[in-house]
Amino acid sequence: MNTPLINKSLSLTRFFVFLLLLANIGCQKELSKDTLGSGGTGGGGGTSSGSAQFSLVPSGSNCSDAVVSGNFEAGTALGSDAILTVTVNVTKTGDWTYTTSLVNGFVFAGAGNFTATGNQVITLQAGGTPVTAGNSNFKLNFGSAACLFSVTVAAAGSGGTTSEYYYKATIDGVNYSQGVTSTNDYEPGRGLGGVDDVAFGAGINYTNPPLPAGKTEFGIDRAFMHHYTTATQAQFKAFFAAGDYAYSALSNDQVDNGIRIYWTDTKGEVWDSRDKTDQTSATFKIISAQDFTDIGGDYNVKVKVQFNCKLYNSAGASKTLTNGEAVVVFGML
């Protein structure tokens, strides 16, 4: 499978402005544990300046398509791979700078110049050294909108990495997560089934099966897109528009309109949302969909989702999945 090509580079001008923004970290007086605690929101939402005018595109209290990637480990200084990308709506062109409040020993900051109005993706570089492991909650406020995003800081010495493509969920009270990096043998998998009436698949997949013991995989099916052979790229993207979606009502290997979640546990057993129809309290929401063409020339949509559901194995045993979140890729293959 082709792995999407995402540009994470910063221009030289942005880098120098970023250094100036982060210089204040070393000059701040010692903060209380409440301010540095992993659950804090850093007071206000940060500070901004510049001639541009823009606002967030939030989904409820969530930060639109905000995606954090990089290595966040307690006691380890953040590197250039630690970034946040998020969509903003630009109403006036011009230059801009922004920095979040300090939370758990680190911040996000960025600068640039908007030359066009409309929705655009900005990048904020992380800087500092996380103090404690756990979830660090940040607040963004651009224009009249504000929202929250969370960064998972790994324990010291664990080498934990937050990836651009990932899944995370609490399953029967246990937290699971898996991201995609250039060295961990995972990829953002894509697939489709059918000819003109098509079901699409996306997931966080182990590159070289079989899946080793102790590792997990995650996948999503979305069905059906009709008249796929004559569909335009705009129609394909619209198939993954932000909003709420229902789970498939059919069981086992039958196919129906709707969403299917599947998860392979650390022992290699597959759990599936479609093996039973009891999804009365289940939710599935597409938060955002961002299109791009990968290095192989395929048109793709990078989709961020949040979900809760029941999972069942082939014997009918069940697990409860909560706090599910993933960023995956669906491809027009």
C-alpha cells in the first residue's frame, strides 16, 4: 500500500519566529503543579498577533481536525517532529503568530502569512520538555471560537510517539493506542470492495503479517458508495463528510450500509462491531476530512473520527469500546 506523503516542513522564516516565541519558556518563573499538571488547560487559550484575521473551525468543543504528532515523553525535550496541525477559516489575509499557554512544561507556537482566504491548515511547532506523563489538555482560541485538544505524554524512558495516523480507545477499561511511524512497521492501510457499489476500508495495520503477539490492529469499513466507477473526487470526499453515521445493522460477513469497527487484540483475536446488532448506545462521528494526492498519484481523504460501540468475537463474547478516536486514510484506488 502507498503511504501518504505529508509535508511537515517549516519555512526558515517560520522557524526563526518560532524560536523567538519559545524563548519566553526559559524566562518564565517556576509554575505551580496545578499549572504544569497533565490535566491543566493552561488558563487562557494562548496569544496571537499579526494583520491576518482567522478563526477555528470547531466541532463542538473539539478542535476540528486537530492532529498532534511526534515524540512526547516526560523528561525529554521535544524535537522538530512534535507538531500540531489544525484547520482555520481565514477572513483576512496577512501575517500571523500564535502560541498556546504553557501546559505541563511545553507549548505549541507558529507563524506564517496567509495569502488567500477560506479554510487553511496551519502548523504549530511544540517546544519545551513535558514534566509528567498522562494527558495534557490545551486550549486554542482563534477569533471568536475556542476549543480543546489533548496530547498524550508517555512515561519517561518509554520512547512513546504520537503519530499523525493513529487509533486510541478504551476497551473494557483498558487503554489501547497505536500510531504509524517510519520505523514501527505500521501503516495507514486502505482498501475497497465491490465494483460500482463499493465499501471502503481504512485502518492502522501491521505492515508485514502475521501480527506479532502483544500488538494490535484497528480498522473501519464505510459502505456503500453507489456509482463509484463514474464518481468524481468531490463526490468521493463528500462520502466522508463531517457528521454522525450509523453502524451496519447486519451481522457476521454480510454487508450493509453503515459503519463497521474491527479491532485485533494483543492475542490476535478479532473483535467486530457487526457480529451482533446491539449498538443502541453506539456513536460514530466524522470530525473532519482533508483530501490529498499521495506520492503514487492516488486521491485520498484523511479522516478523523470519534466513536463508541460494542465489539464481539466469533464466540459472541462482547467488549465495550469507549473514547475511541482515530485518524485514518480512505483511498480512491
